Amino acid sequence: MAKHDRAKRGIPPKTEFNAWYPAIVEIADLVDKRYPIKGMDVWKPYGWKAMTLIDGLTRAEMERTDHEEYNFPVLIPEDLLEKENRLVSRLKLAREQGVDPAELRIDEEESGFKKEVYWVKHAGENELDVPMFLRPTSETPMYTMFALWVRSHGDLPLKTFQIVNTFRYETKQTRSFIRVREIHFFEAHTAHENQAGADAQIDEDAEIIQNLLHDLCFPAIISRRPVWDTFPGAWYSMAVDVLMPNGRTLQVATYHHYKDQWAKAFELNYEDSTGKTQFCHQTTFGMSERLLGAVVGMHGDDAGLIFPPKVAPIQVVLMPVAAHVDENVLPKVHAVAKELQTAGLRVKVDERDIRPGAKHYDWEIKGVPIRLELGPRDLAADKCVLSLRTGGKEEHPLNGLQEVIVDCLGRIENELRARSTDHLSERIHPFPGISESKSGWVLDGPIDDGIVYEMAFDGKDSDAEVLEKATGLAFLGDCSEPYEEARPCAVTGRMTTRRQHLARMY
């Protein structure tokens, strides 16, 4: 028992989030960070099960919306990267100069992503004629193939997705699930006849992410990223930011509208109903293991994890009590477990010969939503004791237990949603204001650490730069939920309904 007590006391308080998070990831046995390549963790069974359950929710949404799953190669030849570099560099430069991308010459383009990828330059002892790299994402290989598959309007829309590992040469401090070099990544790529089709896909992506957030039991700030923070290859980017316990925002998903910019670069066109050749309009939607990082950070407490029921590797752990006193206890526990499993619940019977307190600590740390205890007295009374990970202990008859468990899981979900919604509302404060004086711009009040500031903003890039420099925070962009009534812009004073947020980001 001393060992388990030390494990519990070894978790720093959640108020010390930067210490709590890596400790709980390790103590809860989600990953092992000791692999000898920085930022490439080994997934342990418990963490991998949680991630696959998140993937399962995502796959269900993909099936509901008629996306089909593919699996593209991990290696990409350098010449395809050069094609992507030319496109992205041209779009980036055009954006900076405020001109149409078609007006730019090839020799004005900058280098692209060569410094951000892992290169493969040898096969055995032979140097490759064309170097290859490990995919950082899959626009390049996918769109090369899309151009071969799409011939007429009858081939559209093309709605694809894959769940694969991607690789980024991350130079910042790594943190499990949040900032890693080998990323468990979901990406959906679609091609449509026209902009209206792509617009509708963006609306569908917004619906998908809301469904996932509901199941993961936390809200998010969804924003159209400002121009300077939009992926250069996109017409615009929508970002989904979760507010972590320390007040920093974590971007867990993005979806981009590409218009026909990538289609022109990759010759992705089709013959319309009149026989005319048209370029496709495209979208992408990406998420990663950051979703699991947000689950860990948002819902855990000083005692360990709290898993939302839909992604809990174990939803109910059954613990026989004093089974040595009554030989009927253990068979009954297994019978109850089988009944719950048959109902589709994920359960585990903990038969270990250790003290009940040690078991409680273990499953509390691992965030199992419900602990079910059954001993001789309970058996005699034909009942059991349920302990909910969100708090509370209840006695229930063994008869009709399946319905009781389902109800408890629903209550746990509602409690987690309420807690995370309260956290978001408590951490978003009105911007204190800013005034221009002879010496420059001066804030009208202090900027507190761990707070997201909300304001009306309708200024230019230079006005946004004033705010970012004065606060040390970053713009999240136009919130998907504007103000109902116009308010004065924080810098220009112009009336606007555009809601914006300033935050410190991961």
C-alpha cells in the first residue's frame, strides 16, 4: 500500500499544471517517454486504447458523412515537395504583397518545408537518385493521385480520410500528445465541383467537430484564423482551440478551405456536364493526438485522470471485496461483468490480492468513470456500491444494474461538460482596453497570466500588431460566434460584431 500511496502523492497538484501534466501521463501509464528519440513516445496499451476510441468516434463521423478511408505511403519523393513548395511560397508571397498569385514569377519564390521534414537519402549503402521524406501531412501524395482518379463531374465529390503517423522535425520542447515529432494524425481531404461544394464541406466539418467535442465533454473556441496565421496554401483556415487548465489554448483541430489553388498546382481538373474543363475546389480537415492531451488536461484532477465515458478504456471496474470470506462473491462479480459486457460496456474485474485502498488509488489515477464494489454483505442484500470518478458513492440493486450504469455514465458526461464549460467561462475576461498617447499605445489595465481576453476588433494587421505587442498574447481570429449587437473595436473604435480573442498559445 505504501507504494500506491507514494504514487498518488507523486502527482503534483493540478494548479502546477506544467508539472502535473507530464507526471500524470506517465503515472497513469498512457505512454513511455524513455524511447531514445526525443518526441517519439511509446504508446502503452491503456493510452493506445483511449486513442483508438477517439479514432472510433472520428471514423463513425466519417462514415456518417460518406468519407472513405484510404492509406497513403509514408515516403514522398523530393520532386513532389518542390511542387508543394512552389505553390505555398507563391501564395505566401502573394499574400504579403497583396497581389494575385498568378502575377508572381517563379524566381521570386522562397524555399518551403525542407527544414521541417525528416529526410531519407540512402537505401542500404546506395544514395538515392531522388531523396524522399517522411510525410508531415498528405496534400502532396494525395493530390498527385486525385489528379489521376478524377476525370469528370461524376467522380465528385471525392471525400477521403486517413488515420496515420506523420513526422515533423519539432525543435521546441516536446510534451506528450501536445508537441511531438511522430504524430498520430487524422486528415480528411475532399475535392468538389465548385466553391459552393467546398463551402458546404466546411459547414459539415464544423458539425463533425462539434459532435466530437460533445463526446469528449469540453467546449472550444472556434475561430477563423487571421490572415497572417492562416496556412499559406489555404484561402482561409478555421481552428479549434481548447482552453487548458493553465489558461493556454491548445489547437486540437483545423479545417481549411483551399478554393482551387491546390487543384491548379496539381492539375486536378474534371470535365463538367457541358464538356468544359474545370478545376476542383478542395478542403482539408486535420486533428491529432492533441485531442487526447486535451482530455487529460481538461478533465483530470489532483488524484489523476478522469476519462469521459465514451473514450474511457475501462468504463466500469468491478472489485470483489472480502471474496475469501464468501466463495459466492467472485462468481457473482464475474456474472455481473459478463452481463455488462454483453450490454456493450467496457469492464474489467480487478481480482488482485492487494488491499482495497491500493485498488482505489490505481483506478482513480487511471480515471475509470465507475468503480463497482461487491462483498458478502452486498451479496446478501442483492446490491452493490458504485463510486463515480466525478464524486459520489451510491448503493444500487443488482437487478437492473445495466440501466443504472448507463445512467451514471450519462451523469458523469454531463458533470464533465459542466466543469469544462465553467472553466472556459471563468478564464475568458473582457479586454481591459488600450489607449494611444504621445509615447505610444498604453493598456488601460493589467494583463493577467492564464486569462483569455475577449474584445470586438475590426482593425487592420497593424492594429492587431499593436495589441499583440502590448499584451504579449496572440490573436485567435474571428470567433465563429459573433456578437449579437455591434460594439466598438478595441483599437479603431468602429462599431462591429466581430468577436476576437487574445490568448497565450501552445
